[in-house]
Amino acid sequence: MSKSSLWVRQHHLVLALSLLLGSVVFLAIGLWATILLLLTVQPTVSLILVLLGGWLVLGGIAASAITLWQIICSSQQVTRGVRRLQWLLGGITIIIAAISLTFSYLWAESGDAPGLIFIGLFVAAMPFACWVLVSVWQLTLKQQAREPA
């Protein structure tokens, strides 16, 4: 076994453990938030929509982590993996934007309107920025595939 293949294996193991740890942390946060909200607040339609959207976002994040791992392990399917990652991030962006902007507007009516609106915009902009980054990555890969080596 060569030194470079051992190095690659070691880094793949570290990356796999990092993705696993991140997934467990997101799952724990989701469970904690769900239990806390259901025990402290009377369930309403808006709370159920927020929880459902949150769990859909967590599922999208887990699917994105799996897609990233597939991109790293299989260099032949990079363009398909990046396209799948772009669709996942687009879905996450739409869900977070719909939830955060709607509820930041509703909460802003009762309190500090400018501050809450900016927080909602910031939360909605984070996954959008990731989606734009993946889109640029996809265009770069397409351009490199067209250029002769």
C-alpha cells in the first residue's frame, strides 16, 4: 500500500466521521427543538408547519451530506452529484425562505419590526448563498469538461 493511498484513506475516514458527527448533531438539535416546542407551547397550525419545515430541511441537509460523500468517493459521477446537490439546496432554500420570512413578518407586527425582518432575511439568505455557490461549481465543471485537456 503506497503512502498516498494511505493518506487518502485516512482523510476519507476523517471526512466520513465528520459527516456522521454533523448528522447526529443536526438530528439531536431537531429532536430537542421538537420536544421543547411541543412541551412548552400549545400546538397550533403554524407550529406544526414550522416543525414540518424544519424536519424537511434536516432531511435535505442529510441528503446533501450523503450526496457530498458520493461526490468524494466517485469521481465519475461528479456532475450528476453536483446537480442533485443543487436541487437539494434549492429545496432547502425555498422551505427556509417561506418559513423564516413569513414568521419573521408575523412576529415583527408585535415587536421590533426592523430587527426581526433583518434576522428573517439573513436566515433566508444563507441557503440561497450555498445554492449560488453550487451553481457556480456546476458551471465551472461544465466548462472544464468542454475544454480539451
